[in-house]
Amino acid sequence: MGTGPLPKVTPAQLLAECHVAKDLIPSGTVGRKYYRPMKPTYVTIHATENKTGNAWQHALALKRGALRATKRPGGNRIGFLTWHFTVQQDVAVQHLPCREQGEHADFDGPGNNYSIGIEMCEHYGNDLGQTIDRTAKLAAYLMYTYNIPLGHVVPHYHWPRISPYIKQPHKDCPHFLLDNGRPGRTWQWFLNRVNTHYQRIIPGPAQPLG
Ligand SMILES: [Zn+2]
């Protein structure tokens, strides 16, 4: 990445820069056993807090149904954790269509009902700067494609987890983009990065990531 202004891009060119690799959980299985359509109006940013698993390993775990959660009222709704993308330095692996709900934010709250969930990898050897920039590009592409405003790109922290099983409703996630566990200067820096990529877009048709 140079220091000069970034080149303008068509939506297709920005998508190519994101390097999205589709590796969906098969429809009708594990975390997609129930079809739950969604009209996305937010993007929620997470960090894996996993020092060993890369994006492909998260994809495999999701497809195998290995990421289980207790299904219960006021908690997880399907018995599995799911989200839409896992980003690492060189790729953004897609697990769910953007038109389906995930299970990554706030149980039966708006974070799950209306947002596209993106996990950022932090395994050893992964370049975090490249991961964050790829995530910013992907968020910008999703904003453009689904008509989502910058103010609707939020950290997991944004969604209170209202549940008898949770003591701390606002999760420190993504921890490395928050300051003292809450959005501050670092989060604002990230949003500026998202907006920088969004402003590069030359209007034109965009391909939904269905
Ligand atoms: Zn999170």
C-alpha cells in the first residue's frame, strides 16, 4: 500500500481487491439447517480471538457444525454459531449468503436479525494490518451493494446481549479496534479506512454476495 491517493475502482474491481472466496455452509445443514432470510442493513465487525485458526479452518469448522452453542430462549437460536465472512491477510472466506441471518452478535437481537457478520483472523503469522484493510474494503463493498450507511458499520460491542446468561452485555469485540473495551479513536480510524475505500467507488452495478 503506497502513501498516495488510492485509485478509483468500479464495484467489480473493489470486489476483486477483497478476494472473496465462497466456501458456504451447505444449505439445510448444521448452522443453515433453518432457512432464515435477511435484508441486511448493518455490518458487524468481530475478531476471532483465536491464535491458531485461520480463515479456512474456521470455514471447515462451520461446515462440520463444530462451533456449537446451547440453543435456548434468551440465547442461541439454532445450536450453532454462524457468521458471513472470515477475513485474513490474503482472503475473505464467505460462509453464509448475505441474505441469510447469522448467529454471531446478540441472540434474537437486531445484530443477528439485520447484520452481515465479519470475523477478522488473528492467528500467528497473519498480518493484522492487511487483515484490517481487507475487512475495510469488504465493509465498503457491502455498504455499496446493500445501501448500508457508514454509521451502520458497527463493532460487535454495539449490540447489547440481553440474556440471563450474560453478565457483560457489551462484548469487547473486536478487541484490537476498541479502546479500553469500547469504541474510541481506534474504531474511528477503522471507519475512516472503510470510508476511504467507499469513496473510491465509481458508481455502477454491483454483484450481491448471495
Ligand atoms: Zn464478536
